[in-house]
Amino acid sequence: MNVGRTLGAGILASVVMGMIEKVLEATGGAGLWSPLVFIAATVLRNLQLLPVPVPFMLVPVVLGLMGHMMNSMILGFLFGLIFSRSAMTRVVLVGAGVAYALIIFVLTWYLVLPAADPVMPKLNGTVFAIAHMMWGAVLGLVMPGPLERAGRLTPAGG
């Protein structure tokens, strides 16, 4: 598995997901910065008291962006490990990415967030699910192909 390409797929998927989530939350009234600030609220607990729409705040936005991208890289890497030995078409890989993302959404929305970050349900659950599906689709689309994934774990460029 090409580690660099696999992590890059996770990063690109996180950018697409973040853009979709931010735009849809902004148009829905929670505010453009709400997803990132609410991610930061996992660590900065005082942010859990913020009303919507959420204003721009530099430190929470940067912290939320770091958390979002780190989670995406880790979950993208796990996706690569799960499917690294499977020879499947790109369409099947995209479908697997969407299914994987929906599983992550359900586990996150209903189990993890209520305990770890109870402010996140201020976001629109449907938008959150759609953004996760787009994350999975992009992850499956740009994940290294079956021939690139074959073999042993290799460093980036190797």
C-alpha cells in the first residue's frame, strides 16, 4: 500500500467534505464556521455553549480543521488497509467508500458525539450524513487503485 497516496486520499476527501458541510451549514443558518468550531469544542469545552450562527474564531477554526483532517487521514488509512488486498473496480471502491462513510456517520452521530461533543447535534444531521457520503465517494475515487495497493506496506513514493 502506498502510504503517501492513501493519506493524500484522506486529506482530499476531508477538504471536499469540509467544503460541502460548511456551505450547507452556512445556508442552513448554523454558520459557515460551525462545523470546525464544534469539532474544536471536543477539546475547548467552553465552545459547547455557543449559539448558532457561530462566528469566526481563529484558534477554534484552526483546531477544528486539524482535528477534522487528522480524523480523515486516520479513517482513510484504515479504509486503505481494509481494501488494500481487494481487486475491485473503481465504481465498487467508490461504493465501498460511501458505505464506509455511512457507517462512520452512524457511529459518530449516535454513539461518539453525544458523549464526546454534545454541541455537534446543533448541525443538520442530514447535511452531516451527505457530507460523510461525499467524503467516502472521494476517498474511494482517489484511493490508489488495485495494482497500486497490491503488495506490502511501502513508504510514500515507494
